[in-house]
Amino acid sequence: MRVVIAGGHGKIALRLARRLAGRGDTVLALIRNPEHAGDVRAAGAEPVVCDLERATAGEVAGRIAGADAVVFAAGAGPGSGAARKDTVDRAAAVLMADAAERAGVRPFVQISAMGVDTAPREDRGEAWAAYIRAKKEAEEDLRARDLDWLILRPGRLTDDPGTGRVTLAGPYVGHEAVTRDDVAAVTAALLHTPGVRHRVLELIGGDTPVEEAVATIGRE
Ligand SMILES: NC(=O)c1ccc[n+]([C@@H]2O[C@H](COP(=O)([O-])OP(=O)(O)OC[C@H]3O[C@@H](n4cnc5c(N)ncnc54)[C@H](OP(=O)(O)O)[C@@H]3O)[C@@H](O)[C@H]2O)c1
């Protein structure tokens, strides 16, 4: 497979690139900072410098033409304010989906977040509210598109080593934690499970081996 990862220098993205490259896939990593190219190459991916807050859908479509799938794994990150939640978590996701449609790349996995179906807690502040709003709008945009979309909502992310065991199901599974390693493993398995599409899936650490959890989703 030829897989495009938007936000290619992210923590999940690099883990996913390593995993996909390890199984023989070609990975194109869209990054905004050229200095990240070395890390991306070390993960086995091909870096493509493309700032998703500046590029047009036409430009991105040109970069991803010929790919078999897109994974949106970008995000403004924890230190950012409301404005960048909107320009990255919402607008860059919409831009990628636009580009995928234009390029005819149908499979599209969006890394989203839990909690988007309820109003954000006021005590968590404006940036959090903007984040939840941005993720929700990005999901709504994707669900309306003629793409083979999948929305994956991980719980709280940790950098602990992956366990290879998860709980993966339609909403809602509870706000537990999951390792980025396991998110990458599930994403890779979903990409390689034909026919899984138009699903909103939530993911936390659990007891079911990743391949079994994804195969179960594939049979539903
Ligand atoms: N933290 C949590 O507990 C949690 C829970 C559920 C879901 N999520 C979501 O999971 C996703 C991935 O998480 P992660 O920890 O892997 O994120 P991450 O390490 O923060 O990676 C996000 C990547 O997006 C890139 N990016 C930002 N703006 C960009 C732009 N304009 N153009 C291209 N790339 C851009 C960043 O690049 P730079 O390095 O250049 O900034 C970074 O490499 C995010 O969408 C996050 O919101 C997080």
C-alpha cells in the first residue's frame, strides 16, 4: 500500500510509519518543518514538506495522487490556543479530505478524539472547548463526504510501550487511556482490513489482541 500520513512527524504518525514501512508499505509523511525530514526517513517514510495551514487542496491533491489511503494524524498540540485548533484540527482535516476526494484516494482514517458528542466541560477552558469543537466539525465534514472514511477516537494518549491489547468498538467505550503504539497498531490493521468504512470507533487499552479487535470490526 501507498499511505499518506498528514502530520507525519507526530508521535502517532512516526509510530504508524515505522509499522507500515516494516510490513512493506510505502509511506508519504506530510510535514511542515523541513528539519523533521531526517526523523521521518529514519521511521521508513518519505518526507513531503507541506504546511497544511498554508497549502491549497489542489496542491495537496497533487502531492498525494496515486496513494491508496490517507491518515489524518495532525493536530495543533497541547500548547496551542483556540485559533490553531481551528486551523489545524478542523481546517487541515477538511483540507486533507478535500484533497483526497480530488485525488481519488478513497480510504481515509481520521484520528479524532473522545468527547466530541457532548458539550465540552466549561472548567477545562476555551482552548479545550475549541479543540472539541474543531474535532467535531472535522468529523461532521468527513462523514458527509463520498470517501471510505473511518473515524478513530483514541482515549487519553500515553507514550508507554504498546501492550498489543485494546478495546475497539463503536461509541462509547469510556475515557480510558491508550498507548500511541497501540493506536498506530490499530490504524495499520484497519488500513489493511478491506471493507471497514463509515464507522466511528473508539479505542482504549483493553484485553483483546489488536488483530482480533480489528478483525471483529471487519466482520460487523
Ligand atoms: N493527547 C491526547 O491525549 C489525545 C487524545 C485523543 C486524540 N488526540 C489526537 O491525536 C492526534 C495525534 O496525536 P499525537 O500525539 O501523535 O500528536 P502530535 O505528536 O502533537 O503530532 C501532531 C503533528 O501535527 C503536525 N502539524 C501541526 N500543524 C501542522 C501543519 N500546519 N501542517 C502539517 N503538519 C502539522 C505537527 O507538526 P509540528 O511538529 O511541525 O508541530 C505534529 O507533528 C491529534 O490530532 C490529537 O489531537 C490526542
